[in-house]
Amino acid sequence: MLRLIPFFTTESQMIAALKRGESRAHKVVYERFAGKMLAVCVRYCANRADAEEVMLDGFMRVFEKINQFREDGSFEGWVRRIMVTESLMFLRRTKQLRQEVPIEDITVEPDYEWADAAVNENDLLRLVNQLSEGYRTVFNLYAVEGYSHAEIAEMLGISEGTSKSQLSRARTLLQMSLKKLEQEPGRRNQSEHYEKTYRKTSD
């Protein structure tokens, strides 16, 4: 019986092979991270075909820039940041990224704690994907990726106030959509679960 031996036993070995330009290392990295990175790209590019294209461009960038990776941090985190950057470049290139609403037009103050509740991941992803590009991008950068408003402003070429207003409006719209979702038949138990979880995060 043929025994399969893994190409690399440590991440450091894999990274070293990447820096040497070994094609087998490219294959291993792609197979290991493609699923996660496609999920990242889908959050920014709601069209799956676009997300797949962005992901492939992202991996090409990873292989091109691998010598810039310093091994004192997370390799997966570094790859993820490249995927986010590629997604933003795609949105700019296709002119889908724009300012949605000035901060003075925000009239509803959203509950900033709700997004931390353990809502159903598929439901939340679907609702986020229904947001317009600008709202969805800022929400993902802040709530999912953990960037500050100052960092988002620099990345998108907008003011911090615009970043805050986009996030505020995005969360307000998501709250409204979630409330509608909870009113659907058969959602009562799930709604009660959301409410219990929310109370725990608010204590």
C-alpha cells in the first residue's frame, strides 16, 4: 500500500519552500487556505464568481510577495490581509465602492452590541451580503477584520467620520433585517436564543 508522506511537517518548512519558489509549496498553501480565503473574498464581493477571481489574484500576490513576510506573525493572518486588500482593489477597479451616506444623515443610533451575539452565521452572512458595497465593506473591515476607523479611512480613502457613519448605518440596517428574520414562521425558538445570548453579552 502506497503511503502518502506530507510535503512539509512544519509551517516554517512550507514558508521556506515558498520563498524558494517551489510549486509544491504553492499547491499546499492553496489547498490549505483556499476555503477560508474564498469566504473572506465573498464577504466583500457578493458575487461568487468575482470572489473566486479575487481569491486567485490574492494567491498570486501571496506567492509574489512571500519574501516580504516576516515570520514573527501569523502566516494565515498575513494571507488574509492580502485577500482583503485584493478585494478592496477589485471594488475600486469596478467602481463598486463609494460613500453611501454622510454622518449628519444618520438619525437612528444602532445597538452596537447586537453583532457580538452568537447569531446564526449563515443568516448573518446572507444579511451582510444584502448590504450595498460601501456599507458591507466598512462593516466587514471593522466588525470582522478588526480594523480601526482610522485604518479603514486610510485604506478606503475616506474620512474617519464617513467610516463611522457607514458602520452605524450598516448595523442599523442589519438590525432591521434581523428583526424581520425573527418574525418568520418557525423562527421563534431561534429568536429566543438570540435574545438570551444578547442579554449575556450585555451583562
